[in-house]
Amino acid sequence: LVLQGATPVQLLIRNLAMLVVLFIAAAVVSCLLTPVVTPYLFALLIKAFDLSLTYKNAHVLASIRTGLIIAGVTVLVSSVLTVRSLSKIRPIEALRQSQNPPEQVNALRLIAGLLLIAGSWCMLVLPGLATGKMNLQELAHSTGKNPIESKTTGFIAFSMGGMFLLIFALAVLAPYIVRWFTKGWTRLVPVPSSAWNIARQQAAGRIRRQSATIIPVTAGLSLLMTFSGLLHTLADSLKNLSGAGSGTSLNPHMLTNLMAMLGPALIIVFAGAVSGLLITAKGRSLDAALTYVSGAQIGQLRALGMLDGVITMVTATLLAFIITLISTSGTAFMLDRYLGSAHLSIQWDYWAVIVLVVAGVGAVATGVQACITRYQDSIRIISRTIGE
């Protein structure tokens, strides 16, 4: 637009108008959906926690107002960032970098990521090092709040804090971590198929553009499974504690309860992930066109389309598993220091189901697009890309 004669003011107004229009559209949809969806969410929570409560339509306007204020602040921050980005645009340099982006390390981003990782390790390790072993005599003479319950609640809070810092670190360091992580785990999967080899090479090449998909899915799954893993680790560790009289009762259906609380957020996360996969469809279309003119069959191209979504979503799931494992291990370490023993709970069956579901979502999101694409127009796609 700048090369076609747009002034800085016109460019600024155009981008800010896009933000405002998107905000208004989202606000209208949210206001219409909130009164409709709220009773169903209420019923889901009541059933999951086995409560006897009656739904009453109250404080809806207050809830909508609070949501709009939060969203408005988000739009304001994004507007400031947009203005900051527009002020740095150099049209010729931007055009060249879009065709061949420079491979350079952002020192500030790298330092911020390392500081976040260091902060997460401090939250996961230091509380355990500063905690002495539980004093049974003190517990026997305690009145009021149970010291075990108070201590373990603090452990869980530190572990959740460490989890959030790890997610922030991943978001900051994604350009340097995700690509090599994808290349690593896909190379370890022994699939003797040319389609798989091509798919993993293409995925590793375009994975930087998939961060908008990978980071939200990783954050959502990490939040759910870390909560569940911490509670199961705490429950299993307290079972091994004899004679302490902890009085801690944990619902055996904890994951169901967590799904009831976090389910709507997870649905939004996966919807955003699918949207991210569809937004990057143009890059996949060019890759498919180049592969087609190189001699690939239609069936192989459709398999490549499905595998692209599978690799992207499984990468996000594996990253979430690593973050969850680190956070849960921190809790187990703290409990071991305090209780004298601890049991690390890794919910393999839940993770297996999650991998299958997430891989299926990715396969459908990109596979449908691959099935409806007309590969006979590959020459036209390539020509349009190079400007002919």
C-alpha cells in the first residue's frame, strides 16, 4: 500500500479501523451468545461438581460489561503495537524480507526467554529447597487450618506459576525452538513413506508461520493437564502418608471437573488453532503446487495435506506434555522434601486420548482443504506467486 502511494496517516487509519471493526463484531456476537450459553455452562458445572443449585439469570449485564472492558484494553494495547509496527515499516526492505526473511537472532527476545526459563525453575525448585520435612508433633497439636493443606496449596500455586512462565518462555522463544523440536520428533517416528518424509520437511520449513496455532494449543493443554497432574500427584502422595491425618479429600473425577471449568476456554483455543491452520492455507497451496509439478500423485498430495495439520497439532501437544511434566515434577519434588516421599502422576491414558483427538482435529482442518483443492491449477498458483 505504501508503494502504491498510501500516506502514513491513511495506513494508520486503515489498520486501526480494522481493529475497531473486529472488536465491534466480536462484542456484538459475545453479547448475543452470553445469555444463551450461560445456562448450559451452569448446568455443566453443577453436574460435574454434584451441586444442588438453581440457575438464576442475574448479573448478565455486569459480566458483559466486564468482558467488554477487558477486550477494550486488549484492543487498545494491540492498537499501540500496531502504530509502533507501522512506524518502522520500510517498504522495500519489508518486501525483500517477506521473500527471504533474514535468519538472525533477536538478542532481546533471547534474553527475555532465558529469564523466563530461569524464573520458572526458581518457582519449581526453590520452594522445595527452602522447605523442611513435615513435623508430625506440630501437626498433632495444630488447631485451625491443617498445615499440610496450607503447605500443599502453596506448592500447587508455585507449580502453576512455573507453568505460566514456561508458556511465556515458549511464546518468546518459539522462532528458535519450535522448528528444531518439530524436526527432532518427526525424525524419530519410523514411517517408511515418501509422503511422511516430504510432510515433515515441509512442516519444519513453515513451522514458524504456525506459531499462532501451536502456542494457544500448547497453553490450553498445559493449563488443563497441569491442573489435573498436580491434583493427582498430590492425591497419590497423600495416600502414601500414614498417620498424618491430612484430611484432604480429592474428587476422583478431577479431570471431568477441570473440563467443566476450562472446557469453554479449550473450545475457543481449538477454534483458534483451526483458524490458524486455515489462515496459512496459501503457503500450503504453493507447497502442494510445487510438489504436484514435481511428479507427486493426487493421493500423495492429499496425504501431505492431512499430515501437515497432524504434525502441527502433535507438536503443540508434545510441547504441552513437556511443560506439564516439568511443572508436575516440581510439585513432586516439593512434596518429597516436605512429606518424605512423593508419587509423580503422569496420566498416560489421558494423554493418549488427547493426542488422538488433537491429531484428528489437525488432519480434518488441513485434510478437507487438501481434498477440495484443484491441483491441476498448480502452474497458475506458482505463476501468481512469482508475479507473472
